[in-house]
Amino acid sequence: MKSINSPQELQKIREEIVGRRNPEKPCIAITSGTSARAYGSEKVIETLRAELEKQGLTEKIDIRVTGGQGFDEREPLVIIYPQDILYQRVKPEDIAEIISETLLRNKIIDRLLYTDPKTGEKIVHKNNIPFYKMQTPLIFGNNSNIDPTSIEDYLAIGGYSSLAKVLTEFTPEQVIDIIKKSGLRGRGGGGFPTGIKWESCRAAHGDKHYVICNADEGDPGAYMDRGLLEGNPHSILEGMMIGAYAIGSDEGYVYVRHEYPLASENVELSIEQLRECGLLGEGILGTGLNFDIKVSGGGGAFVCGESTALMASLEGKAGEPRAKHIHTVESGLWDKPTDLNNVETWANVPLIINKGADWYRDIGTEKSKGTKIFSLVGKVNNTGLVEVPMGMTINDIVYEIGGGVPNGRELKAVQTGGPSGGAIPASLMDIPVDYDKLKEVGSMMGSGGMIVMDDKTCMVDIARYFMNFLKDESCGKCTTCREGTRRMYEVLDAITQGEGKEGDIELLEELSWIVAEGSLCALGQTAPNPVLSTIRYFRDEYEAHIKGKHCPAGVCKALITYSIDEEACTGCGACKKACPVEAIMGEKKELHKIDPDKCIRCGACIAVCNFDAVKVV
Amino acid sequence: MIKFTIDGMEVEAEEGQNVLQVALDNGFDIPHLCYHEALEPYGACRLCQVEITRGNKTRLTTSCNYPVLEGISVQTGTEKVIKARKMVIELLLARSPNVPIIKELAEEYSVGAPRFTLGDDDCILCGMCERVCREIVGVEAISFLGRGSNRKVGPPLEINPQTCIACGACVYICPTDCIKVEENENERTIVRWGRTLPMKRCKVCGRSFAPWFQLDYFGKITEGIPKGFWDKCPDCR
Ligand SMILES: Cc1cc2nc3c(=O)[nH]c(=O)nc-3n(C[C@H](O)[C@H](O)[C@H](O)COP(=O)(O)O)c2cc1C
Ligand code: SF4
Ligand code: SF4
Ligand code: FES
């Protein structure tokens, strides 16, 4: 791309790009983010290219390779424009048919459509699928409109017009005021008001100011930042450039975790494109703004996403948190004033500038504005990334967008906030999801993980699972966090092994107190959440394990027994064959029995019994 | 001068000092295991907890890495503070039940037998050895390895750190005394790091006085010292 030296030139180039494009021209979009690639999207694209070539259609039909579009459950997606037809789980074998039937003959291929599990109805258009219909994809939605490797695509949808607007219409202070007024809060976990952070950073003395994008995303199961970086990297970079202007910074970093090679690649490429056309560097758009951005690889640990650990890691030191009695906005990276924001926070900035603070404030709840992207996983029909306005109820997210719990099971709890969030019980599913409400019920927003659990989930086991993660991911610096999480894990493990003692719940509460109150960084300070929330809402389940030596959900192996229901057993012998330790006895056509001493509770018999005769108590 | 109060008493401090040092200088007793005035505060042991009121907010916090600030009020013996110290001591005692300084603290704070399975690691991961080596000696022979429950302090490959000059600074500073040194006429060994270095004899009295490698290092980092200085033992210089 040629160099762009003024806002007018930017506008001219945009008009040229848009003018060259014909919105009526058929276009096949294929998702090819990390999730889609895992399902073989690259092969599908290759086949598509070859097929178009073979049929001499390359000039007539456009291909757009996009990042993820959220519906990971159904990857790879193929969307056909201008009709907006969505095909899901597309394989290379389907390509020839898609071209000959749908593109050339305008015929829908039923088999590739999405079927609504509730109604059994096949749905043709993307926006009629309940998963998409209830979303408000302000931030993530553009992933479907662009090829993330094409700066032209981004310019065509209005890219960098917010930057131009800021540079020509507002002073840095006015930009900060807009962000403050919008009510935007950090999407990285803490929910700190972004405008106030920018303001303090701008006000901090120092010859140099840094801005950083936190793309460490260590929260297992959360991948919205990856989705944005892979699918729309320029939106994040534009946000950072606006932030740099507001704060008075000339150097920025994107800190991307090692496990995100595609995200890194796309961001690096975008930065190259910007440098080439002069949108990064000296005198951006002919104004006084000098700014450049570098990409740096993450240290690979969960804790490296914590602000001070991240900065230490960027400096080449061990990724370990330090005390924040002096804030990083005053003394951060290399002891200089530093503003750190999350990927999604940055991605909100161009939108706010473009549409105005008042427009933005109208979305969300009183103290949580805008939308939030959640990664909906676990026992839910439609897993994926979903973007909803703040304040939508968990119920709506799980049932309307997520399509409810699979296999007709009941919902038991939803864990929000990642491993150090809390489990919210089914009885509270109608709370509006925002920063403050989640905190009130003992959980948190975190980065937006949402794990759905059904009635086959043991809450003590869940607490144990998260504590296991946290004890390994604690950096190990603080006695309280390192020893405390490990001891909490030991107590929980003993309870699930049937070795729980009277007083264990109180001991867990005591440990929770010291880990939360006595630790240096937010990892330790929030680590007890999964334990405290499960004790708060599922205390009877803890007691059943400790006093009754019984796991009500039938999960903790030491606390369950398998038996065969006399009425239901037909004596088919399937279970006997499946049992790996020969614990099942019985003649053909007669009642079978399980020897509890031999049984290793592996569940093999349950899996094969066609008559639901194997019971767990 | 910065003025603030500790347990109601008005104290004065220099900008840049930390609350723990000022409290100790003024005779307050705050237990601490990872702080030394010659080293950068680190905040790892979590024993030096106090309650600090700043503006209208009061919170439990470690004092060694808390900068002195005008007008704050520090409480060193509230119920919360004592409860936190006791819990930290119990956790340390469970990890290192044989370490005298921890046992003494447990006694002082009436912490009974820990409610957890006992470990037998004498290192409490205070990081003093790592800091003295890096900040004072300047060789960075040892560092933290691993995280969470697997965290350790040691040489990069867990044995025989190539930059270690066997000066013994870590031996001296370790609060639990778990870094041992062994020495004879011919060599000195820092046992915990598996580092053994041959000793040099004094040109004058013939006594073996320091490892060759260490004297080379001192020779390199010091300037303007007469030739031959490092060939003599301190007594003969
Ligand atoms: C253990 C730990 C891990 C964190 N990981 C991340 C992360 O992966 N991404 C992120 O944006 N923030 C993470 N944070 C929060 C950051 O410390 C910081 O608050 C955030 O990046 C600030 O950006 P925001 O104001 O835009 O939310 C983490 C915090 C802790 C304590
Ligand atoms: S709270 Fe945990 S993760 Fe944070 S600094 Fe302390 S030990 Fe490390
Ligand atoms: S060896 Fe000693 S000084 Fe070093 S971390 Fe362990 S206890 Fe602290
Ligand atoms: S002395 Fe302050 S935390 Fe160890």
C-alpha cells in the first residue's frame, strides 16, 4: 500500500477501495482461525481455490478467509454472500457441491445447514441461528467482514477513521474525557475504568510513556482475545494508537502468549502494513503523532498476564509480580509511566470514538457499559465466543444463545471469571451479568470465561480441579499463595478421596482468608473464590462427602459404588464383556452382579448398558 | 522528611524508605524472614504483615515493600495482624518443621502442630540468597526455578553454577541456615549448590585463604588496586 500522509488521503484511499468492490459479487467466506484450523479449514480453503480455478471461476467469485466467528462448535463455517447462507462443519468433499449447487444454481444444500436442536428446524441464514440472533456483536462482529491479513479490508469497513477523527478533532484531554464518559472498564479482569487509567498515566511525570496490550490470555478455556487478534488485529492496533495519542506515548507493545502463533503472525503482519503506509512511525497522518508498536512473546505462565509480572517479563526478567503500592501508570515498564490494557479493552476504543460516548453509554448496565465477549464452554450445546450487552442474564446466555444443557440434563452451576472465579448456582441464573453483580454473588467477570456445569458435576471436585490449576500456576513467591493453595488442594483432595474430616470446611475457610488477604498479587488474592463460592452455595455437598462419605453427583470414585438394577437388567452380558477387571459376574439372560471390591469405578459398564441398568450411588 | 504514625507513635522517615525498616529502627517488633536492609525488599515470606490506613482505607499488607507515605497510620499488633502472622507461621512450619528460626517463631506466637502433612524442606524460598548474589556480589549464580509448589532456588542446571565464586554471601544471609559450606586446605564447597573451587595460598604466609576463581573475579571488578594485592591473604596485605 502506498503511503498515507493525511486524513484526506486516508479517506480517498478508502473510497477507492470501496469503489473497486461490488457488494453484489458472490463471495465465499471461510473461517480459518485456530479452532477452524483444528477442524481442517486449511484443507477446505485449498480445495475451494483449486475448484474455482478448475471451473474458471476465480474472477467471478471472491474468497474471503476470515478469523473465527465465534461458533466454534460448528467450525469450519462457510458463509455465502450476498445471500448470507451459512454452512457448518464443511469438509473438502463438500466444496464442489457448494460451488455447483449453491453458487451457480442458487440451491441450498440441506445437509450442511445448521439444525436447531430445540425445534429440529434447519436454518439457512447466519443471523437466524439462535446462537447469533441474540448477540450484539459490536466488537467481534467485524471478524466476519474482513480478511485479517488485508489492511484494505479493514480500511473498507471504516478502519482508522477513528484515529483520523481523534487526530483532527480532539485534544488528548478530550479523548480521555470521551473514554471516561463512555464508562468503558477494563476487560482483562479487574474492570478498572479505562479513561481514569489513561488520565493518571498521562499525568504521570516521565520523559517516556508506554502503552501495552495484554494478550497473554492464560485463562484456560478463554480465547476471546485470541479470536480478536486473529480475526481483527487492526482494530486493536487502532485502539492502541488512539490511546498513545491520548496518553502521550511513542512506544507500544503487544504481549502475546507463546501458544498463539497465528495471533502473533497476524498482528506482526498488520504492524508491517502500518509501517509501510506510514500509519506507524513518525508524524502519523501528517500530524505530530509518533508511535510504533512491537510484538513480544509471553512467558508461558498464567501469572505472566498479571500487570507487573507482564512488565517484568517484557524487561527480560522472570515473570513474577511485584507489589503495586506505586502504580504501574506511574512506574511501570522500565520504571516509566505505563498504561496496560487488555485486547478487548483496546478493541472497544475505536468504536467509542466512532459512535460517541453517549451512544456507548446506552448499552449495558448502570456501572458496566458496552458489550462483553464470553467464551461459553462446558456442558452447553453451542460452545463458542459470544458477545452480549452487559447485563444480559446468565439464563439468556446459556439457554438462548448456548441452546441449553446437552442430553436433557439439568444445569447445576456456571463458573465465571476463569479458574479464580466462582461457581454461581442454578438458582441465580437470572442475575444480570456485569462486574458488580458477579462480584456480589462471589464470582467475578475475569476475562470472560463461562463454564456451564450440569447435575453430573461434583462441586467439591470442581473446587479441587481449579485449586490444582492455581497451585501449579502460582508463581510461588508468596508463602501464603504458594503454601496456601497447595494446602487447600490437599484438603479438597482428601475430601474427594473420602478422607475428609470434621472441621475441614472451616480449615478451608481459614486458608482462604490468609491466601486472599496475605498474598501479593491478584492471583493469590482471588484464588480462594472457587472454594468459597462452592462452600457458599453447595455446602451440603461438602458435608455429604465429609460426614456421609458420599458423593451426591456420583463423581468422586472413592465415594461411589456401582450396582446393577435387578428390574432393568436383561442379562445381555454387555457389561461383563466391557469390564476391564472382571468385576461383573452373571450367566447369560440372568441377572448380573458387580463385585464392589474388584470394581475400579471406571464407568465402562454404564457406557455399554443399553437398558440403563447400571446405577451409581 | 515524611511523618506518619506506628501504633499511634509519630515517626519520621526519609523518602524512599520502607515501613518495616522505620518500624525496626524505632524499636517495633515485626517478624520478618525475607528482608535485609542491604537488599531490595522482595515481599515473599508474607510475615511482616501490618495494617496500614491510607486515606480512609485500611488494609492488611506487608511492611517491607510498603513505601513510607505522609500521614499513613501503621498498626503492628491488631487482631487481624496476629491472625495473619500465625497462619503464615503455621504454613512455614508445615513446610520446614526442622528449622530453628521457624520453630522459635511458632513458640513465640503459640502456633501448635500444623494441621497439614509435614514437609522436610529447610529452604523457605525467601530469596535472600538469590538477591545477595545478584545485587551485592553481582554474579547471579543462582535463581528461582519452577513455579507454584515446584519452586526452588538453585543454579541454572540445578548443580555447580559456573559463575559462583564461592564467596559464601548466601551462606551468611540464609535465615534458615540451609546453605552449608565445607572447606579444607585445598578446596571450598558450597554444598547446596554443588560448587567446589580450589583454594589459593597466600604468597607471604602460605595459608590457603580464598578460591582462585573468586580472587580472579575480584581482580576483574576492582580497579586501581596494586598488582599482587590478591596474592596475599587479608592478614598479610
Ligand atoms: C494471575 C493473573 C493473570 C492475568 N491474566 C491476564 C490476561 O491474560 N489478560 C489480561 O488482559 N489481563 C490479565 N490479568 C489482569 C491484568 O493484571 C490487568 O489488570 C489487565 O491487563 C489490565 O487491563 P484492563 O484494564 O484493560 O482490564 C491477569 C491478572 C492476574 C492477577
Ligand atoms: S500471590 Fe501468588 S502468584 Fe501472586 S506474587 Fe504471590 S505467589 Fe506469586
Ligand atoms: S536457601 Fe536460604 S536464603 Fe536461599 S531462599 Fe532458601 S531459605 Fe532463603
Ligand atoms: S519480610 Fe516482608 S514479606 Fe518477608
